[in-house]
Amino acid sequence: MNDLDKLRVMLPHWINHNQGHGEEFAQWMEKLESETPEIATLLDRAVHSLQEAQSALEEALHKAGGPLSDQSAGHTHSNAHHHHS
């Protein structure tokens, strides 16, 4: 498997992982809005930064030729993520 194919396997994982963290940041932002607005504002900035990263990752995946599934690449690994609520 060449590097581009490896990237086509990894990018969807990174995209999903990034999206999960963005959602988590947004939840914490909402929890903290009233007690610590300064921190909530910083979390909001982080959410927007992750959205920009998300767009770049999605564009990279598109330009790479789209996703290459783990199974077709001969890989198996868990896509489980840890989230802290």
C-alpha cells in the first residue's frame, strides 16, 4: 500500500475524530457560557478552528480520491474514541 492509499484510510478517521472533539468543545462552551464567558469564548474559537481543519481534511480526502476502506486496505482497528463529559 502506498502513502496516498494509507492517507485515504486515515483521513476519514481523522475527520470523524475531529468532528467528535468539535461537538465536545461546543457542549462545554454551552455549559460554561454563564459562569465563565471568557473561557466559553475561547472554546468557541477552538470550535471554529476545528471547523476550518475539518474543511481542509475533507478537501484533502476529496483530492486524494475519496476514502479507501480499512477492509480493502487490509487493516483492522477500532475507531472507538474517548470523550470526557
